[in-house]
Amino acid sequence: MKPYVYITRKLPQETLAELQEIAEVEMWMEEEKPVPRSILLEKANKAAGLLTMLSDRIDEELLRQAPYLKAVANLAVGFDNINVEASSKYGVTVCNTPDVLTDTTADLAFGLLMAAGRRITEAAEYIKDGKWNSWSPLLLAGTDIHHKTLGIVGMGRIGEAVARRASGFDMKVLYHNRRRKIETEERLGLSYRIFEDLLKESDYIVCLTPLTPETKDLFNEKAFKMMKDTALFINVSRGGVVVEEALDRALSEGWINGAGLDVFREEPINPDHPLLRHPNLTALPHIGSASTETRLKMARLAVSNIAHVLQGIKPPAAVNT
Ligand code: DGY
């Protein structure tokens, strides 16, 4: 009998071939709605593999009820929705989708930076709302991007890709990372700063750090108060690194100039959330890696990760083996 694999969101059939050869594959067919927890638990109970989204919680409660489970493959590079330690305890290999989304996510991060700096979404709404009466010298004037200082918090693969884009805009690039990376600094012409100095010196701050117990609430009131009042804050990692009440105050009281967010503490964010009322906040619905090409690559990689584990072969992207 073939092992059973459950996929928690509808993926294109063409990405499933590698798995369908060796497993019985079932998929949650609703594109817009996540699989309800009760169904996920029921499926996990008989599954050897789960292909999960970042909105699915893979915790001890689920792992305890999943006696046959060998692999959990997240369709994301981030895996803060999965209890990796508990997975290891239960002998479950956790996989993610690094590399294939690096450039796509960096494109979006840089696009969000540009949108925030040059007020692009605000300007687009302005014209569609019929407010454009005449050209005027300072109408919707934003902030330059070229020759400014960019501070990247989290210098992993996506951080490097953002730094490369910034060099094309003649930006000075500072970075902060848990561990200093001398080779990367030399190769890309970056300067390392301690977190506080990066906040004080940067015109644009881009957060790319994964969500961990150490980075949770990293961008709090103290951090926003350290930034220049002209600074723009961009987050494309996870909402949990930002204290949203603090950012709300930072925008209301002019501690910083604006923000661009692709991620929120609770997703989808409630449309009545106070943050969304700020004209100087550009908000996107977690689309960092959302190009068709990249999402197909991510799906194929996640499928391949599970297929490898089920065949007893080292998967291309495991985080706990
Ligand atoms: C990831 O891969 O972690 C992204 O947030 C998904 O777009």
C-alpha cells in the first residue's frame, strides 16, 4: 500500500508528479480558505507526509496524533509555524523551500521599499480617487532612494539579494545579523553595525530576520524611537518581529516617516486594524514570494522534499537533519 500524503492547499496538478508516483496524495481543494484544524488533525492521523502552508500550525498536539508521520514540508522558507524540536522528537523531518524564492522575495522587498519611499501606492490611489487637479511642485513628493543608507536586519540569502539590488541604486548598505559575515561584507561592500547603530544611521530599514524567540518583538517602541524621523521601515519577514502598537504610535506621532509591510502578526489582518488607516503605510497581503514561476518552483521543491523522505533519501531542503 502506498503511503498517504495530505496537501493543505490546492496546488497545480503538474507539480505533484514526483509524489503521485510513490504515494496516495490528497489535497484540500479550497484555494482561498485554509484547512480547518479538525480536518488537518484527522488527515495527519493517517499521513506519512504533510505538505503545509505557513498558516498551518504543526505543534505537539498534532504530532502526538500522527503515528505514521515522517515528513512535514512547508511551502515557505520560513517555518515558525512548525515546532521543529517536537518534530525531531517524533522522528519527523521538517523541510522548507529555500533558494528558489530568494530573488522573488528580494524583488518584492525592494519594490516595497520604493513604494514606501516614493509614495507609489498613495499616489496610485490619489489618481484613481479623482483627486488629481493639477501638477504641483511638491504634490506627493516622497524621499529619494538612490544614495541613501539602507540597513538590512537579517543577512541571509534574501538579505544578500536585497543588498545587490541596493548597490544598483548607489545606496550605502549597512547590515545587522546574529553572526557577523566578513566574507559577505567584502564581497558585497556592506558594513556591519550593532542593531542600535543600524537603526540610528539608516534611511531605510528592511527587516528580513526569521521569527525566533530572540527576534520576537525586536521592533518595539524603543527600536522605533531610535530611528531617524525621516526613516522608512520595511518588513517582509514575519509580523511577530514587530510590536504593531509601537509601529502604530511611531506613524501617528511622527517618530518615523513611513512603513511598508508585507507581513502582520495576524494574517489576514483585520481591515479595521489601526495600522491600515495610515496613509504613509503601504500594506501588502504577504506576497513576498508570490510570482507564478516561483510558487511553482516552491511547490515542486516541497513535493520533492516529501518524496525523498518517504523513499528514505536525504531531502533537498531539510531543517532538522
Ligand atoms: C516564506 O517563504 O517564508 C514566505 O514568507 C512566503 O512568501
